[in-house]
Amino acid sequence: MMFHRGNTQTMLTLSQLRSSRNVRFWSLHATGWLAYGLAVYFGFLFYKRPAGLGPAIAIAAAGGFVLSVPMRYIYRAIWGRDERWVIPVVLATSYLTALALRIVINIDVQHFIDQKPFTSPFDLFEGALMSTYLLLCWSALYFGMKYYEAKQQQQEAVLKAVTLAQEAQLKMLRYQLNPHFLFNTLNAISTLILDNQNRTANRAVMRLSEFLRYTLDQDPMKRVTLRQEIEALDLYLSTERLRFGDRLRLEYAIEGSALDALVPSLLLQPLLENALKYAVSPREQGGMVRVEGRAKGAMLELSVTDDGPGLDDASRPAERRSGVGLRNARERLAVLYGENYRFAVLNSRPGVRVEMALPLETATHEEAPTHSAQQRYPRPPVTVPQGASA
């Protein structure tokens, strides 16, 4: 049933396109022959106009209108074929149509003006050459419009293919994070169970399910406000706090003007995960992670800084610079913003600082989601005053 409905919609779309093309053809066709009739009529203003000239020209223009219609279907049949076939067919079709038009004009002039323009079949065939130029112009316009339409359709198809490819790449990058994060978190829960911390492990599972449900509900193609991104991070960090406790110190420094800026959903999560992996997890005393955000001109600047080992430290600096999370965030920004973004991984001494800058866009009424992460999955509210600690 769904297949049938989809076919019906496709047929309706094609029907609408054909209808639009037909309207365009008949409008141009009628306008062209009307212009021909007016041009011939006003051309006779400089000469003595014989009686019956108006009806004669009207019949000639109407004859051209009717006789040239079959040319459309002939040209449609040869469209896209080899030029060795197309050019002779166009020349022959134009001449034969011009010959039929000259016969109509000859009869028309004899009836309304009482003159006989052609006295022999040879004069008739020779006179058809004059009308052939007119119909060759008609043919050139037809093929020009046909070629233009084909180019437009080709460009639309290419743009659609590029858009679909970008959407597929974004979804792939977005969902690439879930298995990576899930693997690390399940390992942590497994450790809690082995240490007989079953109650803590149960809370971790519940909070993990809340975060995963949020990621599934979010459309990877849509962006969220920075405020909602921070709320989503709180769902993620609620699980990590069970692992690290007081060893994890988190600070937010988000300017109020940046909270309504749009960012790709879960853009900061892999950067935080990277910082926790290298700055907090391997050290007994834990570490500090600081998230900053501000609007600067036409760009939104974001950064995630930790106080762990820097890039020039001996603790696997290459992995810190090119891990899955960092590479994923960079690729998502490249797909969404082309070259209009910045992404850098720098030494902050101590630790590492990941800086990003993307175009500053604020949420409109249509773009803003109707419910935030906190509204759907109630948690203690995240406060983001300047320099506050979480």
C-alpha cells in the first residue's frame, strides 16, 4: 500500500513537471507566431496595404502555429541522438514545414487579396526557402530551451546528490560517536560491578539510558542552541561523575550572548570525552576541564581546555591530536561549514586546549526545538555563569 502511494506521488510530480513544460511551450509558441503576424502586418505599413491584408496575415500566422506543432514531437524523438542524425532531420523538417506553410499562404493570399504569389511549383519550392529560415530560428529556440532545461535538471540532480551525500556523511559521523562512547561507559560500569558497587552501577546504567535516549531523539541534521548543548553535556557528565567523583572538576565560562547560538548537536561531547580520557582518568588526583564559549563578531568561539599532559608530553601525544572524537568533530564542521570554520588542538601548558570557531547563527522560532534536554529528561539544572564550577 505504501509502495503504491509512493508511486502515485511520483506520478503526480512528473505530471506536474510535464504540465509546467507544456504550459511553457504553448505560451512561447503562441507568443512567437503572434509576434510574427504583428511584424508582417506592421511591415506593410510602409507600403500600400491591399484590402484583406489583416485576415490574410492572421490566417498565415495561425497556419504557422498549427503546422509547426508536429516539429516539437519530431525534435523530442531525436533529442539526445547523434548530431549526424539530428542536423539533417532538423533541416528536412524545417523545409517541409515551410513548404506546407507557403502552400497555406499561397491559398490564403489568393482568397483574401486576389493575388497569386507563385505561378509554378518551382516558385513554390523556391519560396519555401524564405520560410525555412524562420522555422530554423524556431528550431534553434526549441533546442536552446531544451538544452537549458536539461542543464538545469542536471545541476539540480548534482546538488541533490551532494546534499544527500553530505546528510549521509553527517549521520555517519554523528552515530560514530555512540559506539565509541558506549564502549568506554560500559567498561566503566563493568568495573563498578566487579568492585561490588552495584548500586552505583545501577545509577550509571539509568543515566546512560537517559543520555542514549536523548541522542536517539535528536536529529543529526539539526542544530541546537549552545544552552541545550550544555544541558545534553550534563546528561553525559552525570554518568562520568559516577566514575570519577571528586576527581572530575568541571568549569563553564559561557557568555550570555552565546547561549542562543546554534551548534551541531553533541559537538562538545567527544571533546570532553577526550579530555577525560587523557587528563582525568590516568591521574590519581584527577583533573580539571574548562568549557568556554563567546560570540566574537560573526563567529562563535568555543574551547575545551584540560590540565592534563600536553601534546609534547610522553603520554601518547599523537593520539591526543588525532583521536576519534577530535577527528569526528573536525569532519562534522567541515561538512557543515565548508572552509568557514576553525579547529585547532594546542598546548595550554599545562594540558591541551581545543579551539573551534564557527559562523554565529542564532535560533529562529522555526529552528529552535520545542523541548530542551532538561524538559524531556529532568536533571538538576546546569548553571553556566561566567567562570562557575560544575
